[in-house]
Amino acid sequence: VGAKFHLTAIPDSIPMAQEGLNFDTARMNKLFQAGYAAGINGADQWLKEPPHVNRYEKIAAR
């Protein structure tokens, strides 16, 4: 009967790295922990449909 959509993200309160191409293991671990905590503790913050979808783009339930 299809799949359900759920999306969450790392909170905006965590600043982005200045060097986007460098892989800093300590920073990646912090990002992972923040994302994991947001996913586990913020179930009410999960999006149920992709962002920026207007009402004409939604697929009707079957």
C-alpha cells in the first residue's frame, strides 16, 4: 500500500562547518549524535511529507 514518508534533520542551532569538504571525525561524531538525538527525541518534529510541496503536487490517497 505504499511507503510512509518521515524526514528530520540536524537542528539549525548547530553551526555549519566553514570547510565543507574536510572530514573532521570529531565534528562528524557530534553531528551524528545531534541527529540521532533529534530523531529519537523529536518524533513530533518529523515531517510527514517532503518540504515545499504545495497542495497541487500531493499524491491522492488510493
